[in-house]
Amino acid sequence: MGTSDYIALASLAVAVSAFGIAVWQGWLSRRHNILSVKPRLQFNLSTLDGLHLYMENQGLGPAVIKNIIIKYKNTIFENPEIDPYPDIFEQERLYGYEYKFHMPTKENSYLPNSKLTLLSLSPVEPKGDPNAELSEFIGNLMFEITYDSIYGNEECTFNSGKIT
């Protein structure tokens, strides 16, 4: 083997090493990108002037909804297409409240730092302590939301459990 053969082998070693490092760097970059757009849904409850239940995306990427289940006592609403709350209010005999809601649906996405009101109950004519009546109601209400990141690689389920 002559000098030119050694130079060729050295060049090949350098090229293979550079290719290996480039592949490894690409893998690290993709892993970093996936982690940097991970959503984190969280529920927040306010009982000031009624009851207000918020869903916030406190992660770094959009949350894509895959499934939503609302449970109230023994009643389950999976991916409801119509407003489930009148049935729930009737079951609980919860009257005298004005309500607003937002219903997440499949394939909706929620951007980072977005805050949505899942349910807001405000007394129309305050009588007594509305929090006493609403505390039993909210204790029986549960949300289970399955969501994914935009990479579609990891489904997370947020289960509110009993909200208190």
C-alpha cells in the first residue's frame, strides 16, 4: 500500500466519523424538539362568585385532544356532541344558575398558555351560600381527557379525579 492508499483510508475514516456524528446530532435534535413541544393540561378551580373550572395548557406545545370523558356520579358522557350539562343539572336538581361551558372535541388543539373555561356556574339570584350547594356537585364531577403532542408519539391522559 502506498501513501495515496493511506490518505484514502484516512479520508474514509474521517468521512464515516463525520456521517456518524451527523446522524447522532440529528437524533439528539429530534429528541430535543419532541421534548420542547410537550403539552401539559391542568385543571384549575375557582369558587369566587359561583364555580369556575378552567383547563390550561401549561406545557410548551399544543395539546391535540384524542378523547374526552365527563363522568357525573354514574353517568358517563364520552366525546359528547351535544351539551351534557342540562342532564347533569336535572339529575342534581341544580337550578338558579347561569352556566357557560367549552367542550373540547376530538382533534381540537390547544396552544400553550391557553386557558379555557370548561364550566362556569354563576348564581342568577344569590340565596344563601352557593358554594355549599356547588361543593357537592363539583365533588361528583370528573373529566378524563386524553391528548397528544403534535408529533403524535405519546398520549397522555389527564384525569381530574374528584374535583375539590
